[in-house]
Amino acid sequence: MPAAPLKTRERLSEVRYEIRGELARRARELEVQGRTLIKLNIGNPGAFGFRAPAHLQRAIVDGIDQTDPYTHQQGLPEAREAVAAHYKARGTPHVTPERVFIGNGVSELIDLSLRALLNPGDEVLLPSPDYPLWSAATILNDGRPVYYRCLPSNGFLPDPDEIEALVSSRTRAIVLINPNNPTGANYPRELIERIVAIAERHGLLLLCDEIYDAILYDDAAFQPIAPLAGDVPCLSFSGLSKVHRACGWRVGWAVLSGDPMRVGAFHHAMDLLGALRLCANVPGQFAVQAALQGDDTIGALCAPGGRLHEARRAVVDAVAASPHLALVTPDAALYAFPSVVGEAAEGFDDHRFALELLESEDVLVVPGSSFNVPYRNHFRVTLLPPPEQLREVFERIDRVLDRMAGA
Ligand code: PLP
């Protein structure tokens, strides 16, 4: 008798990560057949010709002969000191190197933090749209995602009254992704203050994914959450992947702030879970100090004339010229999240559109519903390609939408 197929974890059926899912697999098949695709599905700077700054590369090369041993589970002391100093300088309260955790990217730390926090059935308030790892990690750590809406009609900003109305006796944390992936929204101070007050009133942890904290356009200013949170427990995440264009090095950090009496047990849980996986990739940790104490290299890319600024302008202009598209202009981060409007929007299905765009125009985008929204008329592109390539992409998108509109 043939052996039964292996069973897998049941709750995986609730988990989706379509940024690298079915469409990406189809794209790979087309590439194997010899097609040349423009792949806008992943915010992967290195894939679009961006390099990590030379002083970060040098820090790894200079440190390489010291990278053989495991480090402490929370990370290399020099790296943690640099992170602590950086967060202290921006006004984060109660920060010491002991409260810094270095991980294999923010991804690993998101998972660790939810594993440290949740018991079965606990609820986590998540933005909709979200970066889908947050939903996945909540589910796989036995939690329940409860979504608060960030609607395009409100510039993709959340409504604090709605967040508070969703708090239940099972709620443990509020996740904020600011600046936001996929929308590019950048939250103003007053909004953050209101959300901090909700966390304070209900005894919740603030999980602040700030991985795009220095990728800002025009006059956008980043407001870190922890400095406004005072004694409210807060875990702030960032890393080398985006601002420092070093995704492949797999280095992220999380900084714990808030009243020591309230965060002690959580700190211990994070430390224990960190110890179980021994330590983060060591060579990459050698670049953290250089990244946080060296020259700012992202500012010029986001300023007028800079590659990201001009890419964003190309997208904004292309959407303005399209009869089929609308866009909340992204203030920050590496993405645009346009919607389909007008005749093409009738009966529109974001997955069908993305598949058609891939098959007929060799362009890969991510359907909006992959980001845990109930509507199906958005899609996400990354702003990483050169502006001229983005202009070409939007011509191809318009061609598909023309056909869908029956024009
Ligand atoms: N958080 C957000 C909002 C992201 O967009 C990403 C990656 O795209 C991550 C976390 C994961 O980043 P890392 O490369 O540090 O694991």
C-alpha cells in the first residue's frame, strides 16, 4: 500500500504570501521559456541595480575574520550599542543595548515577537491593507488577526475610533506599519498620539514596523512611534534591507521601549526565543554600526533628481494620464498602490488582471487583495525600477485595461 502523503500544519491553509506565490511561480515558468519579464512584485533593491553603500560592505569585509563564532542571541554588542544610540537620539525612552534584538531580517523578529506574545485565540489588530507577513505570523503563532481599515478615501490612514472599537478582552497588540507597505502612507504625529492613547487605555503592546523610516518623498517627515509612547510597551522594528539596500544580508533589529515593570516578562520571552535559534547571521551584523553612524545615502535617492523620487514621479504622472487608474500619492516607502476606476473597474478582478498583464505584457505586479483587503480593484508595484521602465510598464498596464474596458 502506498504511504499516505505527509500532513502539514492545518492553519497554513489560512496563510497567504502572494508576493512570492502563484503568479511568481508562473513568471518563473515564462522565464524558463525565454520570456523577459519586468518583475515589480518584490521590494528588492539589489534586483534593480541598487547597491548597499560601500562603507557597509567595507565593515563586513573588515570584520570577516571575527565572524566565525556565534554572537549573543540578541546580537553583537557593537551593533546593539549602535542601534540603542540611534533610537535614544531620536527620543525613544528607556533604550539600552540590552533592549535591542538583532535578527535575520525584520521578518524573523516579527515572528519571534508574536511567538513571545500570543496565546491561542489572542487577537492582534492589524492594518488592512497589511504587509502579509504580519497576518501570517499572527495566524501561525495561534493568534487571530483583526483588521482595522486604512481606506484610500482617508489617504490610507487608519481611523483611531475604529481601532478602539475593535479592541476586545482578547486583544494583545496593535500593529502599525509606518511608513506603510503597500500604500506609501506616512502617519502624522496627532494620529500616532491617538493610537498610543488607545494602547495605554487597554494595556496593549505597540508593534511598530518602521522598516521604511528614511524613505520619504517631498516634505514628508517620519514620526517614530516609541518617543510618543513613553511608558507604553512598544517594539520598534527596522533594519538594513530597505533604507540601506542590503536585503540579502538578512539583518534587522527590534527595540523594546516602555515601563521596565511592564515589559520585563516579554523581554525575557524574546531573549529565550532568540537563544533557541542561537544568533542572527554574524557577518551582516558587522554592518549595523556603519549603517547607523555613517553617511546618509538614502536621502539623495529620495530627493528631486534622485532615482526613487523620479520613479515615483513617473508612476504619479502615468496614473494621472491614464483613464483607468487612480492613486493616493505615496509619501514614503518603495511602493505605489493604484486602483482601477471607470469602465475597466466594472467586474474587475485583481488576480485576473495581474495574470493577464503577466501573460500578455510580461509585467508582474501583486494583486491588491494579497494585502488582506476585502476589495479587489487595487494592485501594487514597486518604485525600484528606473523611471523610463516604469513609464513603459504603465503603458502596458493601460493596454490591458483598455481591453478590459472594451475600448
Ligand atoms: N516589514 C515590511 C513592512 C516589509 O515591507 C518587509 C519586506 O518587504 C519586511 C518587514 C521584512 O524585511 P526584512 O528584509 O528585514 O526581513
